[in-house]
Amino acid sequence: MKRILFFLFLLMYSVCAHACDICNVYSGITPSDFRNSFGIMYRSRYLKGNFPAQGLPEVRHAAHQTDTGITKGKELFNVAELRFRLFGGKKKQWNHLFILPLVNNYRSLNGYTQFDVYGLGDPTIISNRILFNTQSDSAEFTHRLSIGAGVKLPFGGRKFHYLGKTADLDMQGSSGSTDFLLTMEYIGKKGPSGWIVFSSYKINTSGTESYKYGNSFNLNLLMFYQAKLSPGKMLMPNWGFLLEKAAADRQSGATVDASGGRVGMLHLGLDYFSGRMQWQFSYQPGLFSVMNGQQFPLINRFILGMTVSL
């Protein structure tokens, strides 16, 4: 049977508009339909801002850094994830994704390093159900619709220190909250070309310091093209647009003014497949950052990955 390219949305921790890389969603790509797999994903999100020194009431990227003397700053949120994907059901209509992250969070203010910390992040479990899937040997056009739900568990590090100082919540490996994920994915393919429309919604609960990150919405619109190099080998360029939007955060029931907003990113990716192996690279430069209050805007994000199908 002709193999259909399947975009599996791999959900977890990528930053939403309001801040730290422990919050939301991103997408990955794999053609290994209905195969159990394991892999490693590395991603790095870069934020940087310059602010006027006069009349500045607050400078921060999410909720926890307040200093009227800050004129510039940058942050890096690096995440290395160990991932396992398992299929189930009579027709393998279910698949379950398990993610265990290690994080390295960095912030500098006015040219001086404030925090550079690393440790365990919050694990996530996601289950997806395929509602319909057209596939046949002769079908030139195929498409698939699936929905999913997941949970992020507060098992990551909450006591990161740097030079004897406890890092603020945005720099910690865990938000301290149990959060819930809802996803919908539609993919289509005609000949060597295809597309994906993916949306997700993340419901956050209160965690450390009675802090609740704003609920967030993601929309991914991607295109891809399959170039078969030889039997068992394929090169797949992919491109598109990503939108991330978050509501304002709350602490002890009160709204945090300098939080929430929306960002847009261009997606440029290239995947290489050989047998049971997949290598992935994506570059996602920021297109716009519309933030509430003074928050560090998104500059770009890189994603590197390797997946082995079993």
C-alpha cells in the first residue's frame, strides 16, 4: 500500500506570546504512519528587546522581572526533549505521545547575565484520535482529520539557582501547574504536495506563587513537498505561518497588566528521511510581536530533531 505522509503534531512547551518556554505548542513532521517511534528534539527560542530609559514603568517579558532601569535585555529558552510515540486500537486510530524535557533558560539585562539555569522540565502526555483517514493505492488525493487531548504535569524543577540567587518563575523548569491541551489537525496531500492546518488550545491552572499563565491558542498553516531521492530516501522542504496568542496572566486572582499578546512566525523547514530515520531542521523567524506592556519580543526559533521508527 502506498504510504501517505502523515504530519503528527508534537505538542509541548513552546513559548506562547506571553513568555517562557514551558507554556505551549509546536509542530513536527514525520512520514512514519502508524509506527511506534522514539526521538530527540532540540529547540531554541530567542527574545530580545531595547526599551527607552525615560518614563518606563516596567520592563519584563512575562510577569516576574520588574526594573525601571532596564534599557535592553535578551532571553534564550533551550529545550531538549526525549519523545516516545505509541499507536493503539484495532486500526491504530489512537496514538499516544510522551515527552520528557530538559531545559536551559538564560536571561541577560543591560548586558549582564542575570540567570543561566538548567534542569528537568514538566513532562507531557498527549493522546490523539484519528476521526477519518482516506488512504488507498490509487487515491491521488488523501486527507485526514484527528483530534487530541493532553496534560502537562508539574514534575519539573522549581528551585533553579544561579550564583546563589533563586531564579524567578519564568526561568524555572516548571510552572508548578497542571495544564490541559486540546488539539485539532487536518492534513491533505495531492501528488507530492500537501498541507496541514493545526490548531490547539491550552488551559492553564494556578501554580507556583499562585501564578496562572494566560490560556493560549495556536494556529499553524504549513505546506510541504516530497522529493524522492531514491528508494527509502526522501527530502521534504516545508514552509508556512505560525500564530501564537495568549490571554493575560493572573496572580492571586489579579490580572498582570504586562502579560499576554500575540506573535507571528514564518516557518522554513527541511526534513530528510532514510529508512527508519528522520532528521529535521526548522527556522522560524518572528514576523510580528504585539505584546501587552513592555515585553521582550520574539526574534526567532530553531528546531533540530532526530526520530527512529520501530
